[in-house]
Amino acid sequence: TYPYSYLDFETFNDAIPRDDSIETTRMSFGDHLDELRRCLIRALIGVALVAVFTFIFGREILEIIFRPLWTVQVANGLQPNLQVLAPTDAFMAYMKVSALSALILSMPWILHQLWRFIAAGLYCGERRFVKSLVWSSSGLFMVGVLFLYYLVLPIVLNFFITFNRAFGIEE
């Protein structure tokens, strides 16, 4: 059903549009490395700028993350609190959450930089296909995060708290 035989390479090459931008973006190996370096630097600058924001608002981010736990604790008649077992635990939690939040929030910029590097080597049809996958994947990821935060996390936290209370374990 394929219109070209495997041995008919000249006919196959004629099927590739000559005005496609892949021909205009050909680069040497060194040029590719330069472009990759520029994309990585732009991605890291984006992460650093977002990190400033997330380190400033780290406390608020932690409150958003802990909100389901506090809600379940109150629903089970417990004081909404957390326990720190080492002097550095609260600081390390703050730093880790802020850094991971910066990485997650800057991910669209990082992926955009990655896309700029990769798209130059793809044909038009391949670019359209990848763009459709990016949008659907991003949407499904957001639905999954919301599903976890609003449905799964409260159920799981409630299970663990009631399980601990059944054995008389103090929270």
C-alpha cells in the first residue's frame, strides 16, 4: 500500500518537499552544540528566575501542600500540626519544596527550549504530531495532579490516620 518500493530511493527523496524548513536549518555538528548550549543556558536562566519566586513564597507553597493533611487531621479530631524530628528538617523541607516547585513551574519554559532545539530537525508533519502530543500530555498531567490532590490524597491520608488510631499510635 506504500506508494514507493524500498529500493526506489530517488522517487522517495522527490516526495520530500524542498521548501520544508529542515533544509534551511541544516547545521554542522559544532553549530548544533552551540545551539544546544544556548538552549540550555536559556532554560537554566528561566529556572533561576522562577526559583527566586518560589523561594520567596516557599511557606505558602508548603501550606498548599499540607492543606489536605490538615483537613483530614481536623476531620478525625486531631490538632492540625506536623512534627519535625531533626533541627534541619523544616529548613530542608522548605528548600526541597521550593526547588522542586521552581523546576515544575519552569517546565513549560524548559520544554519550549528543548522544542526549539529539536524542531529544527523535524519535518512539518512530524512537528504537527509532536505539538498535538504536547497539548494532550500537558492537559492529562494537570488532570492527574488535580485528581491526586482533591480525591486520592484525602482518601489515602484518612486511611493512614484511621489505621494508626486503630492501633493506638499517637500522631
